[in-house]
Amino acid sequence: MAKDLLEIEDLVVKFYTYEGVVEAIDGVNLKLKEGETLGLVGETGCGKSVTSLSVMVLIPSPGRIEDGKVFYKTSKGNFDLLKQEDAVLRGIRGEDISMIFQDPRSALNPVYTVAEQIGEVFMHHRREELCKRALEGIEQESSKRSALGFIYKLEKKIYERMLKNPNSLSIKMLSRIPIINRYQNRLKNEVIKDVVKVLGVMKIPDPERVADMYPHELSGGMAQRVVIAMALGCNPGLLIADEPTTNLDVTVQAQILELIRELKGKFESSVLYITHDLGVVAELCDRVAVMYAGCVCELADVTEIFKNPLHPYAQALLESIPRPGKEFKSIKGEVPALINPPAGCRFHPRCPNATELCVEQKPKFLEVEKDHFVMCHLYSTGS
């Protein structure tokens, strides 16, 4: 049995706007196991992206995480991300948990090259390793030229201090001295080597040329591969993919999905894949969580969801998929406004099986079959 890597308990997120309080996430419960791909599906605006941003603790203003816990398992133990300080979270983001955003253009800075942006990730999380390699290169060079031995010893002392305090003003001033500055050049070369290597893993043709390009020079598929390279550069345990193929054409979508599948196996990462495309879910995911209006209404194995959906919304969602020889059925009603969501079960205004209990009381998220969880009074009451 695979162990739980990520566990979300009773997560509540609200946005305080001038129009009112948006109850974006209302008690979400999720578990992601080691090595699996969990699909998070639902209509636009149901809270999928907000859930993923809560895992990263990156809820934008005026949003606020009001309640809940987000446990993540690391080599140092299992701890609640929502209770960690910013310095700890900055170390976790990128190294333990990475995210691929919907629009790669918005995730890339237009004034920096690909090498500079991916290299920044490496320097933040793998600085000690890169600095060590740069010093080893200079040491080999100095051993061949005895006149440089003294300079190397001086450099080594300076940059050993730099590892401990890279933002020191005195270190920055010393690094501008031409002879000593060769360390910075060596360090830059080591970073570029790793950038080119990871771009090659992303199956980007001519990675050396692409490393020197700016975001506006990249195609949509190429930009998405660069963003994936940034996310996977430090081999994170959890990769969150927030609709990574939304703005791409069908052919490139298939390439990106195949790339994510291959990289998941290579880096042994778990994936939280957010989408509204059930075809992608069927092809890529091991388990599926169905969201509606800020709540996870059903969670089960991907095969079980398609063969035996239990929640009325999950059933209606599958019936709304156009299929040859079957009548197309749309879901009646409209998605509720989350500023003033329906009381009780949020799906009850559109549910054909709704009762008075559904209007008055929110159902519990229960395991009705083995590893099959549903939030519905039809199953909690035993009827």
C-alpha cells in the first residue's frame, strides 16, 4: 500500500471582496498517495486552482485560508504546511512541491532569458552543490598553474563565506575584482550546463539555443516545456499541474501529456492534475476527485468514477459528455454564486434527488465503498 504524501483536511478559503465574502473552498478533504496521479475535475470556478494554491500557501489577496490543515510528508517528517514560516515555505516550493501554471506566458518573466529563469531555481535550491562544482573546477585549473595557487586559496575562503551568507555586501564587492570574478563565471557556466541538461530532458530541440532565448521567442508548446523544466528541475516529490494544456492545440496537448507521464516515471513524483477535461483524466490519472462549488463531492479510482459514479453531480457530469449513439444531457440550472452559496448541499438546487434534508444540512464526506468517498445524503442516511 502506497503511503499518503499529501493530506488536506477541512480546508476553508474565503475571499473578502467589496461585493461580499466569496466562500471559495468549503471544507475540502483530499489525500494524494506517493507515486500516483490524482485528477481534480470540475466546472470553471469550482475552486480547483484555489485548492492547489492553498497547498503552495500562495492564496492571493484578498483571499485568506480560514481553516483546515495541509499535511505534507518529507524526509524530515509529516508537517502542516499552513503553520510553517515563510522562510521554510520558500525552501519547500520548488524543491519538494512544484507547480505548472495554466498560462506559461504569465509564469515567465519577459525580460530574462530561459537560462536565467531556470538557473534562478537551481541557485535557490541547489546553490551549495553548484558552488562546490565551481570551486572544484577552479582548483583543477589552479593546480596546473602554480602562480594561481595563492589566488585560489583566497577565492576558496571568500566563497566558503559566500555560501554561508551569499547576500553579504563585502562578498559582493570582492566578487567584482576581475581575478576573483572568474569564480562567478565558472559558477554561471555550471548553472548553464544544468539548464541545458534539463531542457534536453524536456525533449526541446537545440537546448543550447533555447537557453539563450526570451519568452516572446518561444512557441506555446515550447514555453510550456520551459515551465515544466522549472518545476521539475529540483526533482520535487509533488508536481501540481494546473490545466497545463489549456491554451495549446490538440497535437501539442498530446505531446505535453505524454511528457508529463514520462517525467513522472523518471523523477518518481506524485502529480495533482487539475483539469475540466474528463478525456485527459481517463488517460492520465489513477484516482479522481470531483469538485462542485468549492466542495469535493466524490473521490474514487478513475475506473470506478467512470463505471459507477455515485454523486448526482458526478453522474450528470458524465452524462453531459457527447457520446455516439447516446442522447446529450445538459445539467439543469446554473452554477451558484459563491458570494451567497446555497445552504446545505450546494448542488441541491440542480439535483433531481434533492430532499428537505439536502436544503437544511450539509452532507458529510463519507467512505461508502472501499476507497470510494461521497458527499451526499443519499448515502449518509442509508437510503
